[in-house]
Amino acid sequence: MKVQIIIFDGFDELDAIAPLEVLRSAAEIGADIQAELVTLDSSTEIVAAHGLRVQPDAKLGIDQKSDILIVPGGGWGNRATQGAWAEAQRGEIPKAISRLHQSGTTIASVCTGAMLVAETGLLKGRPAITHHVAIEELRASGAEIINARVVDDGDIVTAGGVTSGLDLTLWLIERYFGPQIVYEVEKEMEHERRGTVWRR
């Protein structure tokens, strides 16, 4: 399974790095997962919301689709000049999300990454969740707000605020690889999942 996590200047560190660690830990335990941090363009360095400098692994594969694309948030509530809000205004990441979804990629979002997904129109009439600062905007986009930690609607999975990225990714591993690997990853990371996973 190929999982790409798209990063951009101003992304929230934990939204992307936590899922990456969970996925790579699962791979070390034996899950058939290739996880990488990707950018929309060929940037060699991305500066995250709190100043972390990250060298991405690759450019987002639009034509060589991944099985799952994880979309982080960051910078939405304060309308930062770099982050999810700025990327929503630019529109290029939403276009890429839409194209990948059309080709069969499952879209997963953490925190206000859901707003980048909402920008595509994909969440209209569908259950979803995001960080509490953006819930009313998500509702206004046409999404049905579900107050759960993780909302799994099949080909689109959304998660609440920052730390919910851990629970989102652990849920995805359980969904595709079963509970035993998740148990081993939780044990290694000393993290106990919290909150509800809502499924249709």
C-alpha cells in the first residue's frame, strides 16, 4: 500500500509527522506500507507552521496514484499567509485532491486539512469532522458534521484536531491490515487510541 502525505509551507507539524511515524512503525512491524511526505511541486524544503524544516521524499504522484492521500491542516483559524487556508485560496492542492479521488485514491484528512478537501466539493452531503475552529465553515461547505474523533465514509476519512492524526492513521492501519499490527504499533508508541471512529 502506498500512502502519500502532502505537505506545504505552514502545515501543522503533528498533522503530518504523527501519521508518518505511525505508518512507518507499522511497516517496520510487517505491514506492506510505503509512506512518504510529498509536495505538489518540486520543493526541496518545506517550512511548517512552527518552524520545522522538512525535506520531502518526493513530488505528489498525480498520474501514479497512491492508495491513500493524507492531507494535513495548519494556519486555518488565524488565516495565516502560509498553511491550509492559504492553499485553499490558491486552489492547486484542492485540484490535485479532486483528481486523485477521481482516480480511486482514498482521501484522508487531519484537522483543518478537511477544509482543503471541502474546497473540492467532495464533502457536500457527506459526514465529516475537522478541528473545532473550522466546524462551522465545514458545515457551510455542505458537509454533515459528525462529532467523532475519526469519521470514516469509505473513500473519504476525516479526523478532528491536531492529535487525532494518530488515531486516524491507527484506524486506517486496522481497516486495511487488522487489529494485531495496530496493537503492536500502539504498544511501541505507548499511545492508546481515544474517541470514536464513526462508520456508516
